[in-house]
Amino acid sequence: MKSSRSLALVSLFAALMAVLGLIPKIDLPLGVPITLQTLGVMLAGCMLGPKRGLQAIVLFLGAVALGLPLLSGGRGGFGVFLAPSAGYLIGMPFGAFVTGWVMSRLPGAAPQHIAVNAFIASSLGGLLTVHAFGVAGLVKLASLTWTQAFFGTLVFVPGDLIKCALCAMVVHTVARGVPDWHFGGRALK
């Protein structure tokens, strides 16, 4: 029973990533668009934990690699993993893993504490981890220097902090409405 529940949750969050891709992208000169899909990475990690969060994002990216136009702006296919934004895409599963791992390690039972934990976990996983991969991708694929790539990615930070706050609000709402939810995947085996 637990494995079918886990499979359903992983599939649900992969689908959530696809839905977040329906929102039009905002193109930047850097070659990396602003999207809401990093919010999905944050939510997957916080809600499912490290293992299931990573699985959900890998499932989503697998569908993208097969050609499904699930990324914002209707992008898909293997070519997106060769574009300047590829580092961010590759960083998404790692971001979900780190978010889930941090979420599972932070103490707190009250919805307010869980929301604060979600903001912290999202900041470390969904923001720092994904951006670290993104910067490396910009250096490798866009031929930027490390300094140029670092400063170029800073344009995303204010929006990503808003996404961290949105993630915390969603987690807070779920914590209040479903008090037995196991954030960070603590009891999902």
C-alpha cells in the first residue's frame, strides 16, 4: 500500500511540474528564462522528502528529455539539456533532494514551525543548490566566466525568495489542513 501511495505522490508532483510549465516564461538575455517550475522543485522536496522529491523531478525531466513540451514556453526534447539553462534543469533533482533532506532534519510540529522549516529548506535546496548547478551550466554552456555567471544568476534570487515564501505558505496550509502529513518524507518508506 505504501509503495502505491509513494508512486502516486511522485507522479502527482511530476504532473505539478508540468502544470507549472503552462505559465508563460519570461525570457532574459542570459538565455535562462524565469519560470515557476522551481516552486515545484521546492514543493516536491518539502512535501515528499529527499528520495521521493528527487524521483518526481527525475520523472518530469525524463518526460521532457523524451520530447514532451513540459517546460515553460512549450519547450522539450533533449536539446534543452544543451542550452544555457541546462545547469538549472540538471540541478532541479538535486535541489529537490537537498530541500527534502533539510526539511526532514529540521525540528518542528506546529504549522508555523513547519512553514519556517519549508522556507529554510527551499532556500537551501530550491534556491542555492539549483543556482549552483545553474552557474556551472552557464560557465560550461554559455562560455561565461564564473563571475559573469554568478552575477547573472542574481537576477533570479528575488523571485526565487518569493517562491520560497509561497512554498512555505502552501506547506503551512497543508500542515493545518492535513496534520498527519509527513513533511520531508519522514514516515514515507
